[in-house]
Amino acid sequence: MSTQDTRTVDRPVLAYIGLGLMGGPMSAHLVSRGWTVRGFDTVPARCDAAGTRGVQICANAREAAQGAGLVLLNLPTTDAVEEVMFGAQGLAQVMQPPQRVVDFSTIAVDRGRDFIARLRAQAGCGWVDAPVSGGPAAAGAGTLTVMAGAHEDDHAAVAVLMADVAARFTVLGPPGSGLVAKMLNQLMVGCLHATVAEFTVLAETAGIEADRVPQALAGGHADGVLFQQIYPRMRSRDFAPRGYVRQLLKDLDMVLAFAKDLQVPTPMTAQAQTLYRLLAHRGHSELDTSAVFKLYERDRDAPS
């Protein structure tokens, strides 16, 4: 669908719950695209920031969801999603068809599938699990990669939204399928971060012009979007969060639990998990995921 088409199709009011690292820029982008967005976050500063970008800030999640056609979730943990949807003030108690949930969060597959079934049984409402990849910059530009699970009617109902959110939107099967794809994504992301950290130390120590390595490898088998993003961050020791260490550690914990349930060995992922647990233990939970480099870094003031 073209940009012009998305502006002429009738679009539902959006309730956006979770205005943090990803939800903040995505909600602002949706406002810029002409959507009406009613938002809520438990952190007042995030609400204030979103309000300056045109999001209509509500007192709580229920107020945001009232009258919204789509309820968008972008929350940090499985427990947070459960609390918002099924807690004492849970949205499942007040939602009615044709309202639908679109959950951009990264949550555990088994519990996510349970949430989807519970909402359908309790409120008769659909749920699209739509975890994302691409980081805050892509969230703010509408160029995310979205991996989804959805029934056909729910897929059709969110198509216009996804045209403004994602550069790539793929439905892999019924509800819950997107969560499986995100586990695969996070397995790769976690292992690649650790590999690039080792790569960076070796490149800096080997006596070459290390800043030219991405150019030298571009287009080859070792190249990739993630490598091109995080290698320069590691080189410059820029660990301002685009994604938190604590979040990736949480995700790797879920990947390993999911793999264990399927009796699939994942030794490399287990090593990446260990590294991130050590990084968090050293007090770096709020840094960017590329800060895993700090476990390899020599004592020096600046890159070589």
C-alpha cells in the first residue's frame, strides 16, 4: 500500500500502552502519519515526552483503550503484558469486539499463546502478536521489521497500521507464530553481539586500520546490518541504549527456556546468555546491548 493510500483509508483510534524506548518513537511516528493515538505509560516522564509529540495522554490504560479500535502494547516483560491485560484493572475486562490487541512486546511463547486464548475466551477479541526488530530509530521512521502471528481477519484489520509501522511485515502463521520468530531473532542477535565484541578486540589489536574493517567486509559473507551498526559503537565505546542489556538478557533467558521445551541444544546461545548475565552483574544493565564489548575491553583510554 502506498503512502497516499494509508492516508485516505479510514483508520481506527489507537491506544498505545508503553511509551518507552520503542513505544515513544513509534507512537510519535504514528501521530505524524495522521493517526489519533491515546497513550499511557507508568513512567510520567515518558508520558510527558509523548504528549509533546501529539499523543493524547490518558490517566491509565483503560482510559486509553476506551473507544480505541486497536490496543497496541509495547511492554518490557511477559508479566507486564499479563498485568495490563488480565490484572485487577486489566483491559480484558472492558474490551469488546471488534477491538483487537496488537502486541509489539517480546514475551514468552507459551504464556503469550495463553494470553491470546484468554482474551478470545473472556472478551471475544482478537490478538496479533507482532514483535519487532530494528530498534528505536526504525520505530521512529516506520521501517521496523515485524514478525507476526494472526488469524486472517485480524491480519486484514491491522494491514493499514502495519503499512505505517513496518518496512517488512510477515505473518508466519496463527497467533503465537510471531513470538516464535522473535525467539529466533533474539538467538541470532545475542550470539552476534558476543561475536562482534570478540571481532572488535581482535581487529583493534592486530595492527590494521580498524575503522576501515566494515568497508572491507561490506557485501561479503561476514557483512550484515547488525555488524555495520554495532561495530562502530564498540569502536567508539558508545553504549547509549538503543536496546537495554537487561532486555536482551531477559530475551535470551526466554530463548533458552523455549529451546529446552523443544529439546533443541543451543550451546552458543547459552554462552551469550552467560556473558550478558555477567555484564548485568557488573552493573551495566541499563547500557546498550553492544556494551557486551566491555567484557573484552582492555584498559585503555581510547580505541587504537
